[in-house]
Amino acid sequence: MRKRSPGRRIAGILCLLILASLASAQANLTLKDILEKNIKAAGGREKLSQIQNISFKIGGTRYFAASTGELKIMTGKEPVVTEVTLIKGDSVRRNALNVVSELSGVRKATSQVLAKLYAGVFTLQKFEKELAFQGLKAYGPEKFYFLTAKVDPLGVDFFIRVDDFCLKRLVFRGSTPEGDKYEVNYDFGPFEDAEGVKIPLSWFSSQVGTRGTLAEVSEVKINQPFDKDFFAKADVNAGTTEAAPGRLKGNILDFSGSPMGFSIMTNWLKSDIDTAGFRSGDKLAFSGEGFAEELVFYASANELPPQNVLAQGARLLTPSPRGETYVIQFFAVDTAQMAAKLRVLAPIEIVKK
């Protein structure tokens, strides 16, 4: 067995003593100390005070946060906007394809917390009056400053790194209206420089009992010029629909190809389908600018043919698995000519045969 030299042993002991001393000193920090260091890690109070708004994009969703605490979330493939959510104070209002609603419960509370986090440029400066310091808490080999807040009906946990004082983890805890456990975790990646401030450019969110998702931030912008009523307008841009027995008119919201086939997202809602009177198995004539196809309608995913049948070629109209609209799907079908003619918001029509 190799023997360690006295010098290496002494260096190791000194290193442990230094780490222990650092841990002891940091364990004595107050809530005010932690908040100040957290804000300083992002650029400092003076720098953050100069930021009137910050915006960024994750996938097809754009976030706009004002220093006043307002947040506007817009979803859709530009120039399409299918959904807008406005968070201001105690109001969380959502416009999804011109159906406006007020969010409540855990969805409202989660949105309010994220609005404050983004408005504070991913620091806890907007939570200063609500936080309680619970000491140090370990996750695996790493320890964090553990801070909590209450945003009815949720408990909110913040975990701050002891080395750089950046936010590492955000946890929402509570119950659903049905009484089931609700817990969502956000694990933030390293904070990096973006437009002169340090923010996380990725994070992983996961809900207990479901698969998690990775968010990757792009197009970070600081202090954009906005209209005076920008954070009050919840207008969408998703085309129009017309529905009559046996007939639908609408617009394309998005389209994409994958190893599974080709999809066209429409702006038709269930109310449109009900007015048209479509039933599973109905054959439909689908047309657009320069193309025409025959589809089969299925009212739910449970009624779809088995995979081995779809693999032989299929053209379908079904509810979208990712939203409230309906999607046209092509499996094992050559769609190259049709795809070349598609554009977002282009008119489309379906007639029952």
C-alpha cells in the first residue's frame, strides 16, 4: 500500500480545516446576508435596478417580465400566438385561442412565483418580505441555504448554493383540488452571463409522478421598448374558424415532420368538431392552397387503429395530444409536395364525404 507523504497529509488537513471554517462562517449568515449575496451574484442591486424588463424564449414560448413584477407569456410559432397568460398581482388571466379564463389554485400560485422570480432576474429580491430562513439542508454531498415562503395554496422552497449564492432548486409543494399530492421541482443549471447579468440558461422541471422536461433558454433581451399597454393585452393571433354541419374552415397553426410521420396543427376546437357533427370513422376531404387529401376522423386516441395498421399508411384528423386543438397526421405517407406548400395561418378546409 502506498504511503502518503507528511506534506500531503498536512495539506489535506489544512484544506479540511479551511473548508470547515468556511462552512461554519457561512452557517452563521443571516437571511439578509444571503439575500444580498444572492442579488450580488446576478450583478448587484445597482445593475438590477437598471433593468426595466427581461425577456427570453424556451421552445415555442416567449416570456416577458417587468421589474414591477408583471409577467406575460406568449406561445406559438411566430407570427402565430395561440395562448397568452398575463400575471399581475393577484390576477392570472389566460387567453387560449380566444377562450379567456382566470387561473386559480396551484396553477395561479405557481405562475405568481415564477413572475416574481423572472422579474427579479432569477434572484430572490422580489421575495424579500416573504422568506423565512430554515438553515442549511443537504442534497446528496452538497449543502444549500434553505429558504421558504407561502403562496396560497402552495409552500415554496428555495435552495441557494453555499459557494456562489445562486438559486439551485425551486420546489412547489401542495395538494390538488382532488386532494392528491402536488410537488414540482425546478433544478437550475449554472448561471451564465447574458446581456450583462447572470441567469441560468437551462433548467430541468419535473412533477412527482410524471416525466420531467428540460428548458433551454435562448434570445435573452434586456430593456426592450414595449407599448404602454403591452403587459395588459392578451390578444392571440390564431386565425379564425367557421363550422357548419359536415364542413370546417380554419387555419394552420404549425406543421412539422418526425420519424413518426408528418403533422399539421389546426385551430379547430372541440366545439367546432361538434358543430360539424364528425363521428369516428367519417371520411373527410381535406384541402388547402394547392393540395387535397382524404382523411379519416377519430374522436379520441383510444379509437385509433393499432400501430401495425398505421405503419401501412394513414391520414387522420384527431385531437392534439399537446393541446386543445385538432391535428392532421400522416403516417407512412409521402407528404413532400404538400409540405412544400404549407405556411402558418394559411386557410384550410374539411368537408365530410
